[in-house]
Amino acid sequence: MSGTSFDNYGIADWKWEFLRRNSRYQKAYRAVEWLKKRARRENVSSFFKGFGLLEPIHFLNLTNRLQERLHLGHPPLKKDSQQPGEWVGSLPSPQRAAHEFQYSPVQLFPIVALYEQEDFGEHYSGHRHDEEPGQLTAREHQVIVVFDTRCKWEEISSALKQELEPHLSKRRIQILKYRDYLAVWDLWQKNYSADEIAPKLWPEENETKGGRDVDTGEKGSLLQRVYDHKNAVEELIDETFPPRNRRNTQIKK
């Protein structure tokens, strides 16, 4: 083993080194290469039955299944002497070490996974003030991050940044509503009605979205916004000093 070749290996590189030494993978690679050459000959079937398959399968589909099962990609070599299309229908050669590729043939998914409240359903938060502490779960504004500690920090931080960005953008948009939340709350405490709050806070929108239907009396979208903001701010205020033994419920705003 070269002292320098393996210095910068990540977990995906090591996975490939183990896989390429596996006798079953070596046999599968040789079988695929044999089938690929066989399929190029005239009047020879491209279908194959083996590896415990119940029905014959085209060798390309067989290769695809093996790639999916083993999480293999098609990384180009650092010194790529292959012709375009040479990878088609092939598996990465077990004769090649991981550092000979531009990146590891083994693809690890996911390096980082993020879970929101709805991914777990409704659980107790696990807080010591809960009546029945249970499985820890994310609150409405939180995500639970699970990452593969075998990966290098550079890989983790890059994946985390990519996965976290949509969540940060979504939460930031909601925070931008907080000014209006408080404005609705403060006016409501001064005994303003929704019909009075809407034109006061959003006078331009009130001309097209405000008021009630003259026939049915149903709230327009702007009046509904007032009630939605009122409900949202009430929950935000309440959760700053929650009563004891209250379950961690989902908040939809």
C-alpha cells in the first residue's frame, strides 16, 4: 500500500477499495464484460439468465441493477484514456484503485439528511416538563440533522449547506411576516376589528382583496389574512411561556 495514495481517502473511497477486493464483485464484473462482448456478435441473444434470476434479463438491465444495488456510479479516470460510451453497460473495473478515479465509484447517499416536524408526526418533545417524555422530535421551526460521521468534514459541510439552504429560506420568509403579526396583535388589543385592521395595514391591497362579499358576507382574502396573522401571533406569544405538561403540537402558519 502506498503511503501517499490513501492519505486523502474518504469513506466512499474505502468502500470502493473493499468492494473491488470482493470475489463476488470480481466475478460479476467479469460476467458483465463477457456479456457485453457477447452482445456485440451477430445472432447472439443479449439476454442473460444467471445470478439467481428467475427470468432472462438484458445485460444492460442486469448491469443497471448491479449498479443500483451496489450504489455505483461512472466516475471518469483522472488520466482518462477511454472513448465516449465505453462505460455503457460496464461496471467500474476492480483493477482500478479509488485514487485513479476523479471521485469514488461508490456513491454514498445521503451524507446528510434533514428531517422536519411532519416527518415524525406528532410526538412529545422529550423535554423534562412534558407529561410523558418520549421520542425527541423537531419543533415547527427546527430540523433534525443526521449525517454520516464516517465522511470527511469537507463532504459533510458541503452536503449540509446544500440541504439546509431551502429550509433557511423557507423559515426566513416566515420571519419576515412577524412585523405584520405584531401589528395585527397590537391593533386587536386596541379593539380594532378585522374589517378595520385590513385597510389600515394594507390600504392598497384592501381595494381588491379586502372587505366582505356584499351578498354572502364571507371574508375576503385580506380579512382572512388578518385572522391567520392573529392566530399565528397568539401561538407565538403563548409558546414563549408555555404551561407545564403541554404536548408539543404542530403549528401550521
